[in-house]
Amino acid sequence: MSNNTLQMTMLFDFFGDLLTEKQREYFDLYHSEDLSLSEIAEMTGISRQGVYDIISRSEKTLEEFERKTGVLQRWNETRAELEKAEALSIKLQQACQSDPGSVILAEELSKILAKLTTN
């Protein structure tokens, strides 16, 4: 999956409900189902250019939502920080091997961070 497709898919996950039903459908067919513009045009009975226009408007709308809100950027930054914290928690567990109380606290921290990272 290309970086642009991944970013578009993530933007769709965050903001897809704000698109029209037709935009959501065409976007999903193009980005998630990996259908070509011609295939979508044939399925829906509109021109290839019409499909392109709808998908293009959808992408611009999603990018505009992100530009205004920064939700995806903040999500990516938070995720990266959680991954760093998880790595530090593992190092802390290793450093605390001689103190059983510290090991338990470090393990609890690791569990919490793992839970946050998978959500």
C-alpha cells in the first residue's frame, strides 16, 4: 500500500462519516477494494471522469478536515510517544530485576502502555 493510499485510508477512518454516501462508496471502492476508475464507472453507470471527480473531491475534503483539525497528525504523534514509552517500560523492567516491588510496578506500566498502544 502506498504512503498516500495509507494516509487517505486513515483520513477516511477518521472523517469518512462526514462525506456524502456516494463519496464514501466510491472512495471505499477505489482505496479499499482497489478497483480502477473504469471498473467503478462500469459498476455505477457513470463516466470514468465522473468517478475521478467524486474520488478527487472526497480526498480533498478529507485533507481539508485534517488540515483544519490535525487529528491524524496528533494521533500519529501520540502513537509514536506510546511506543517510546513502551520501550522505556521494558528497559525499566530489566533495570529493576533486583527489586521485586519495582519489577511489579514496571510490569503494570508495561501492561497499561500495551493496552493503550493496541487501542
